[in-house]
Amino acid sequence: MILVITDITHDGTVTFSVQQGNLYNEAGEVVNTDIIVKGVKANYKLNDGTVYLIVNSNRYQ
């Protein structure tokens, strides 16, 4: 699975796209691109498991 971050905003919102592999939302639908909001856990499914993504900081370093 390869995810590419395509945008990061100052408020901690991250947009990503799936470049390789299959990622599914909780309903089982294919996800090609999605947005993750700071502090909100995003749940996804893989062919062989589950993955959780969360943005925990919007601090630029």
C-alpha cells in the first residue's frame, strides 16, 4: 500500500491519494482519495486487515 499526501492545510486537514494497493472505507467501498481531519481517527480496511489514520498535530517543523 502506498499513500501519497497531496495537501496539508494549516488547520491540520490532510488530503491523500492511494497510489498502489487497495484501500476501503468502513462500508467496503474503494477509496482512491480522502481527507483526514486533525483529531478525528479515520478507519479504513485493507485486503487483510484494518488501518487507522489520525492527524495529531498541525505544527510545521
